[in-house]
Amino acid sequence: MVEPHPATPAAPATTRPQLETPETGVTRSSDALEGEVVVVQSADVATVDDVDAATVLEFLAWGRRKDSDFVNAPEHDSGPRRPMSDVLCMANPLTEGIRSAQLDVLEVLLPSRSHVLQLVAFHNESLLWYHGSYSSKIFSSDLDLFFAEYRGNVRHDQLNLQWLALLFSVLTGSMTCATSSVCRAWGFSAAEQSTLSSRWYEATVMCLNLAGYTEIHTIYSVQAIATLTIAAHILGNSNSQSVLLAAASRIAQSLGLHRLEADGPGDSPTVDQLRKSEAGKRVFIQLCTQDWFSIPFSETYALRPQFISSHIRPLNCNDHDMAVQPEAMPTQASYCNYRFDIAALMPQLLDAMAGSNTMYTRYEQVLDFDNRMRKLATASMPTFLSSNAPVAAEWPAYVGWARRSLTICASHKIIMIHRKFIGPSFTNTAFAFTRRTCLAAAKTILREAFVAMDEAGPVLWIEQAFSVAAAIILCLDMLHRSPSDKEFGEHRKLVADTVLYLKKFERNKIATRGVQLLSFLQQEIGKSSTAAESRKRGRNSQGGMQSRKQARLLNMQSVIRDASQNLGVTSPVTSTTSAPTPSIEGEAEDWHTLIDLLPSQIGFDSQYLFDSFFQN
């Protein structure tokens, strides 16, 4: 059984949550303007004691609620029905025309009921296991209500547009992650699949903005944004998605999702209450996972484990009956729960590295967390995720997909743990373990990615993104090997195979940009190998010794020129009045221009790759 991560210990009974300022807190249902009547709901005062009374009253003056009761608050189970706080908002006549035009667009983008049901069923069965951002049982009931009560009319004046955003995000995920053969079976052409994926993503954001989601906080906006993540990177919307996820995290905190607790011995919640509570936990750990997996790129994190409930890890159960299952049994929550345990290592590693002052002590931390990760991937892994265990006939189809995805994800996280020492590992034997480990992890990623795809299964963005990361590791290794080495030829072939693999995903922005980058690196490594051999022959004839600070291997001006021509990116303006000697600074600017064409999820930002390629 996977234990809750030690980064989130249970707080003693006498410890109170850290008080938040009015600027950082909880749900604000409407503007608290001067003279406005603020309605105090029972959920706000039911558990208020003298210590918190002043804070609660201050929040009410701001039009917000402290310690929001997510499970019992009616606005979080209104489904397609417009919540009362939304109805009370005054329409702005100056923007009503724009709103009407946007609703027109949403109306023509929503597919037929039969297509909606097909796409939702695919998401529930083939994608929800991967992110767990909403309850399939609750959402299906809400969808029935949408068609029965509102006739699928997006212009209905009582329709909850935040819920409609969730619907569009579910459709976006299905259309983006389905294979071409599945889309054809639904009746969508390849051109439609590409167009609708992007337009439905935009429709989700449009619904959120129309609903004023930053002011009116409900669970539906959080679920919609978290659900979008599975499609955003494939569509090339990584930057906007990172901003949306940050907003969703703040809204989730204002709803109190980070404080959701396990039921006590005397508690007896109904099945519906339990389902709602677990849905809140599931979407919150998805936000945590995304935040913590982004640490290698941002070098920070927003959701701090010490201020999150120690019982935030969802129960291992399915939506339809909410019956708790053993950890070895696959459910809609199990994959996300285990991935959450892996993600929880990342903030601990960052904190440990920040507290270390030498490369030696920082590397000790890396080795420690490498060991923790390996234990998670072996002793703590649920049986159904182990590739060595047989697949039971009654298990859902996603078990096979989950095993493959986890192997790729876990291997990538090993690389991310060693990330700071990958560059030094090529020149300093003290870090040789990192070089061996990352090469092995990279080959594992590519081996799993190259396995023939299940045409009935989903296309998951991590397979292409992490393949690019793996190929970059191999390129770095080739730059520090002689072309005559056996490994040089093996790695060159693997990189070439990666390019061929990525070319299969024509609609995938990560794959497309990865092909461009790896192709350029292949060409330049080939040129550099030839030049290195020439220099070696010259040194041998003169009896010279190779300098450790060898000449830079890549002609970045040439790479940038080719990248600009192929990708339509404007090159930095170069002065024609002088031809200065190339410098590290100039090459750095060129390198940033190229590598920033890739999303940060591959695991290596421009500064990291520049340092690795040129500072040796």
C-alpha cells in the first residue's frame, strides 16, 4: 500500500490553519460594495469560535467567506443550473453585444447530442483515469439534466456557464487525445479533429470568462481547467494553461479543497456527500501534481504541502458505488493517487537542495531522492501497475495504458531528480552515477514510447514530450563521446528513431517542435563529429593535448537561421556594420531563441541546455 507522503503530516489537534489575508483567501460570491447587504450563510458561522470571529467578519466585509464548506455549499452541486450568486450579478449593457456574439460562437461549436454522449463516454472510460479531475457519475447526471431541462441550449438564461466550460473541456480532451481511427468512427475527419480540438479549448476559456470565474468561485471552473491539461500541451497552449492552472489553484484554495479531511469515526456522510468530497480531493491532487511536476522548470511551487490536509489523498474507489477497494485493485482514483505520491517528492527535493551549500551536499540530496523514487517505483507500487503482474480479465482497459504511462513518467522523474547534475556528469567522474542513470532512464522512455500504439486507446502528451527529453539526454551524451564509441552509434540511431516516431503525430505541437529541434541537433552533432576527428588528427600529428575547455561544438547562428526559415520565427536582428567575435553571450541569446520554441514540459529550459552544450 502506498502511504501518504511524509511531506503532509497530520497537524496536531491544537494546531490551527495559518490565517490568510483578505487578499489571498476564499470564495467571493459578489462584490462587497459600500452599502451592500452581505448575506451570512450558516456554513460560515457554524464552526466559528472566538479566535476566528474577527477574521470571518473581516472576510465578510470583503465579500468573501473563510473556511468555506465545500461539501454542503449548494453552489457546488448546481450542475448546469446557474448558481444564485451568478444570477445576482448585474449585466453590463456595454458588453452585452460582445457576450451575445460569444454565445453565438458557443452555439455553433457545440456538437449534436449523440456526438456529445460519444465524446463524454470516451473521456470517462479512456482518459479520466489519467487525471481524475471530475466525477463521472456527477457529470453524467448533470449532462442528462442539461439536455432534459435546457434542451442543450447554450443561450438559456439559467445555464451555468462554468459547468458548460467543464463540458467543453471534456470534449476537448476526447477530441485531442483520440486516435484518428476513433475519430473517424465518430464521424469526424482529420481536419475536423484538428480544428475542433483547438476551438473547443478556446470555447472552454470563453465560457469561464463569460461566467466571471475569477470573481464567482465554483468547483466547475477548477474541474474545467484541470481537465484541459490533458489536451493543452498537445495543442500548443502550454503557456496559457500554466496561467489557468495557477488561477484554478487559488480558486480551489478559496473553496477549501486543500482542507478536505477524512470522515471521523462518528461521521456518516451520504454516498452523494462522499462522492462530492472525493471529487474535490481528486481535482485538488491533480492541481498539486501539475504544480509539483513543474518545479524543475520554475524552481518554485505554489501549493505548499505543509498547509494541505494530511487526508487529501482520495479513497481508492469508483464513482458509481464509492466502495473503498484495496490499493492493489484499479479504480478511477488509483493511478492519480500513486502519481501524486511521486509528485510529492519534488517539493521536498527542492527544499533540500536549497538548504545545501556545496555541490557535494546537494548531490547527496539527489542520491537520497533517487533512492526514494526507486522505492516508490518498486515496493510501494500498486500491484496492478506492475508490468510483471498478470492483467486480470475483470480489470478495465486502461490498466495497460496506465502501466505504459507510469513507466514513462517514473523514468522521466528520475531524470528530473538528477537534472542539476546531468551536465557535470559528462566531465566529472564524481557524478558518473547520474550519467548512467539518466541514459538508462532515457532508453526506457523511448522503448516504451516506440511500442505499437493501441488504436482504441488515448494519445497521451507525456509520451511525445518525454521522448524529446530522452533524446536530448542522448544528444548530450554524444557530444561527450568519440564518434568511434559503440554507444555513440547506438544513441545516434535512437535519436533518429525518435524523430521518426514524433513525425507520426502531425497535430501534436510538442512532437512537431521536437522534430525540428532534434533534427537540427542531429545535423550539428554530425558536423561537430567530423570537425572533432580533424582536430584529433591534427593534435596527434603535433603531439598536442586536448584541452578540457574544448571549442564550442555547435554553430548556433546556422541553427537559428535554419530554425527561423522552417518555423517562421524571426531571427534576432544582426548588425551588418560590424562582425564581432562570437561570444558566449551571443550564443546564449541565439540558443534561447531556438529552444524556447519548445514547451517547458520536456524538462530542459533554454538556459539549462545552453549551459550543457556550450559550457564544457
